[in-house]
Amino acid sequence: MRVLEGLKPERVFYYFEELTRIPHGSGNTDAISKYCMEVANGLGLEHWRDEFNNVTIIKPATPGYENAPAVIIQGHLDMVNEKTADSDHDFDKDPLKLRVIGDWIWATDTTLGGDDGIAIAYALAILEDNTLEHPRLECLFTTDEEVGMEGAVGYDASRLNGKYLLNMDSEEEGIFLTSCAGGIRYHLQLPIRRIETEGNVVTLTLSGLMGGHSGVEIDKGRGNADILLGYVLNRLAEKYTYGLISVDGGFKDNAIPREASARLMIDVIEFEALSASVAELESALRSDFAGIEEDIVLTLSQPEEKQIGFMHPEDQQKVLFLLMQAPNGVQAMSMNIPGLVETSLNLGILKTTETEVSLAFALRSSVEHRRDALGAKLAGLITYLGGTYDTTGAYPAWEYRRDSRLRELMLDTYRDVYGKEPEIQAIHAGLECGLFGKKISGLDMISFGPDMKDIHTPQECLCISSVQRVWEYVVEVLRRMK
Ligand SMILES: [Zn+2]
């Protein structure tokens, strides 16, 4: 018995439910891509898969549409695996447990994978429906979007003819995305020498921050635990002499760190005064962030006698300088699109080993040379201090296109089908569109999708009636592409 039986559009929900039965977290896309290949095979359509498990399925134009430019319908196969703390769900083998409540579909205790399974379900339902009218369709299902867009990065687009691309990886019906940020990761390494001795060690911990996504929430004024820890350490260094042992905070370069800590060797005579200064800094931070961060906690542990290596004073000075001077947060707002962050960066991981302190930053900008200029700033800073750096995960921006026939068609169709004005937006986060724009010259793109809430969390849900409206809308868009 199917949970989604009877919901409309029937075939979209049929395929969607099939997909939820196949585990398909990022990095685990073999089975789901095979499933799509089998569907294509059963439909007698040209299809192929590459070494990244990206799947391409081609459907020829219907009569009368032979001369219309081909359309790429694109979504990603992988989903974010998240579950509630008490869930025993096994993402490697268990099917998701679907539930329908009112107008929404959920998965019990886990993410639903509406992001982006619904795009795949739409595409498969379109491919199998021989009553629709459309140009040549090139359905492209990518992999590992959620972990650096690796499928899209590796995809060979030379076999595609499409001049239009419909990216169905957005979560708000009626909002059309037309631009996204490009990004790159910078990893900075500062070598440190240590002095081995016995002394009193305390741990300074900053916690209780909200954190958030380094693209979407970078303009909310939230505190970055690593940066604030650096600030606190610098302020304490004005009054006290201490030996820095380590600074650590954050696990992902694209998440704003919520907690960070430092270990220091102190003069035990100064402990009381130091504690008082820490308490003062805590209340200063609380008033700095009043109305944004309400739960900032800065604590200092009791001293403990230990044999340990603290940083050479010259190296410690460099670490403190680096944390004080490193740019972080919003660097520029867009002058074209009100409210859009143009360029930003986030120090996401601060880590100390025996021999080095490393910092990982996620940089974003909708203007490529601004992103590169910001990277050069980090590179200059770390090189000047005698450290090294490397970069990974660069993906290009999708810059706003002033003239877009696709956008005009999509918006006109929206007005006719819905009887209201659509919204055009740009986002300060990455989409695969930037990569395809680089691979296929002159590609005209838009990103849209049905309503979803709380993606990437166990509360993720998908709106049934929205899926139906977007289905009717897409079918009409394709019909108008003559
Ligand atoms: Zn997605």
C-alpha cells in the first residue's frame, strides 16, 4: 500500500514515493541513479550515466516542436540525511517512513528528501507522459549537490543541446531565482613552535551562539564564536601574560560556529583577576549582541596543573593577530539587488594541532572578481605571517542576466496560470546553475520549485497542493516553448 496513493499529480507522487524507498544520501547515489536508468530504459528513452552517477535522459521533441531549442530539466539525486536524536533510522538501508498530514508530506523522524527528489519525480513523470507537448527534453540528474556539487562539477555537458535550463531546486512556489553566489574555500595554516613546561592550565569557552548557514544567515548579525574568541583573547592579552595552548571552534566551513574554546597557561596568582575580566567581557558581548544573541556564555575553568607545551610567544602573537585581523562576515551588499549580500566570508573551522593553527573559511560572492579579491586578502595575510594556504571547492557565481527569454516566458506563463505577480530573487548561496553556465555558453537558466519547509532537518515537509500547481505550470511552460 502506497502512502501517497491517490494524491495528485499521481505520477509525480508515484515516483517521489519510489525515490524515498531507495536510500540516497550524498555519497550514496549508485542505487538511485540505477533506478532512474531503469525507468528510462523501460520508457525506451536514450539515457546514460557517468562515473559520478549523474544520469541524463533524453526525450525527443513532440511533433511541431522540432525546431524549438532543447530544454534541460535539472535536479539533484542526493539528499541530506538528518534524523531526530532518538531515531533509529538507518540511512544506508531503511526506506523513509512517509506521512501525510493535511496538505503536507513528511518523513517520520528524518529529512524527506523533497530537496531534491521532487525535481527527479517531476522529470520522470514528464518523461513518461506522452500526452504532453514539448521541445527536446534533456533531463539531468546530478549527484552530491549537498556536499560541494560534485556531480555537477564533473559533468560533461558536451552531449547536451539545451539552451534553456530549468533548475528545480528551489523551495518557494512563486519565487524564481535568477542569480546565485559563487564560492571557494580557503584553508590557512600557521605553523607554531611550542615551549614545554609545567604550569596552570585553564579553558576559556565561548558558547550559546545561534550559528546558522554561512550563506543564508551571514547578514543576520550573529556572532561567530571563533572570531569572538579571538577578540576575547586579544582583550585579555592587553592585561595579562598567558601562554596560549590551543584555539578550536566549529566543524564546517559553511556553518557559523556556535562554540569555541581556548586553553591557556596562566599565572595562578592572576586567576581571580582573570576570572573577573572574563565576566566583564561576557557582559560586554551580551550587550553588543542584545536583540540578536541572547544566550552568550563565556566561562573560565578552574586552573589545573599540567605538563604541557604552550605556543612560542612570537607564534602566539601571530595567532592573536590573525584572529583579530581576519575579515569575516558581510563584506559588501549588492548595489543592484536591494537586500542581497554580494560578498561575504565565514571563518567556520578553527583548529590547533601540535604544530599548527588552521583556519577554514567559506567565501561567497555573486561577483567573481570580488570573491577572488577577498581570497587574495586572506592569502596575503597568512603569507605575511609566515603561514601557508590552499583552496578547494571553487564554484562559479550565476550572474544575473539582463535579457532572458526563458525568464520572460516563465514569468508570463506564471501570470497567466496563477493570475498574480511572481517574485524574482537572487540568493547568497550556491546553486548548480553557476557550474552549468560555465559549461554551456549562452545557457539561459531559472530556478524554481514547489513549497517546502525546513529542508535539511527532520522537520522537512513538502506541500501537496503546491506540487500539483507547479506541475500544471511546468507542463504549460513546456507547451509554450514552441
Ligand atoms: Zn537542493
